[in-house]
Amino acid sequence: MITDYTNKKAVITGAASGIGKALAVGMAERGADLLIADIRGEALEPVADEIRALGRDVYTLQADVSLEDECQKIFDKTMEIFGRCDILVNNAGVSSGGSVTSIPARDIYWVYETNVYSHWYMMKRFIPQMESQGDKCQILNVCSIAGLITLADSPVYFSSKHAAVALSECVWKTLKNKGSNIDLAIFCPGFIQTNLWDADSYRPARYAVDDSDPYYSSAAFRAYPVHIKETLDNSEPLQPMIDKVFDMLGKDQFFILTHDQFDGLIRAQGVFQADMVRPIDPSLFAKKS
């Protein structure tokens, strides 16, 4: 674990807003220098200005982490400007609705490539570099409470986050088994006030909304971001959750969960799985508790 961020070199994806931005500013406040990346390159400049005002070095890079070549670009730029990386935060993430029978393939690819593949692409490059440095390093993968529980809605989002959690668990075990100098943690927040609802506005061109597909003119497609926005706007404020993340990183925890209301559900879900009953219904559990 890293408790002293002074002069550490950090890379954060999806850093133009929300969790990524808050973590970037938080690390700068604690003394780190940063490379911040986002698919919305122009939106990184206000974040960079905040970091510079804190007296830290910061570099911005437009990158689409759903593409392996773009992740290579982030790594190459990091090595060019810093020559090392002490902290990697895989934060970029998107969400899409649609049932298993209605969601277009392009949305499945978009969500999985951003939420899962990007973690793989980035760790593939940064882990060997971090290990070669010898000093203590930290990886934080932002995965969501959706990676630990399931709901009937948005199967592509929930399944992608479960995949991201499983990937991180496997990598954590590999690192521990070989005595690596890298600590890995996952941040699985519940509902937080972010702009995840607006993911459609920054789709990569190759996954742009296809007006010829009836799904994209359906009531379900239009209603999904409205529902997510209403949920997130009325959820927990962002900054207190970020403060918890830094506190838990200092305690060497793999699972960083900031919403206590899910603890009972996660425990009960484990009992259902161990007893080989069925997937637990969160709504029924809530009524009983």
C-alpha cells in the first residue's frame, strides 16, 4: 500500500469527471504528479488547471481505453514524461441498458471493452514496468458494487463489472503468490453522484448510435439514461466517498466498499450461493431487513 503520495507518479483513466477527477485531485493534494487520460480530451484541461493550482505536475492525454493501441499510447506517454509509474487507476467506465434479447451487439462490445478489456490492456503494460522499479506500487481498479451483486436491469453493465472484479481477484492472487511489490485494490462504490448516465455522449465513433436499429428509437433506450440520472442525482455525494477510498487504501484493503447498506445483501447472497439455492432477490431481502 502507498500512504505517502509525495512525488509519486500516477496515471488515471476516465479522469475528466466524476470518480476519476476526484481521485486525480485527491492524489495531487497529497503530493502526486499525474498523467490524466480521458476519451474527452478537451474536458481534461479544467482538471489539469485544478491540479496545477495545487503545485503539482500534470499532463493530459486524449485516449480511448477500449482500444489496446490507445492503452499503449498512455503507457508510452507515461514513460516519456515520468520514466516510471507508481500508481495506476483504471477508472474509465460506461453503462448501457437493454435486456439480453434487445441490446445491440455494439453496446455489448462497447461496455465490455471499456469496463473490462481496458483493465487488462493497462495492467498488461504497467505491471511489468512497476515490478522492474522495485519500489512499492499501487493499482486501483474501479469496478462498482454492480460487480458484487446483480439486478434484473442492465445485464451487460452488471456482467461486465463482475468480470472486472474477477479479473482483479485473479491478478491480485498472482501478484501475492510471487511476492510482487504491487498492491492491487478494487473500488466498488454504490450509487454516487457522477455523470455515468451521460455515457452515450462520448461513445467512440465505431459504436455510435445506429439510427437504423429500432432499439435506439425505443422507449427503453430513451428511458435508461433518465432513470440512471435520477438515481445518481439523489445518491451519495462524491467527495466523502473519495475520502473513504484514500483511507482504505492506507489500510491495505483489496475490497474498497463505501456503501454500508449493501453489506447485508452481499453476505446473504453468499449464503444463497453456498446453499446452491438461486440468485438472491435484492428487493425481497430489503423487505425482510
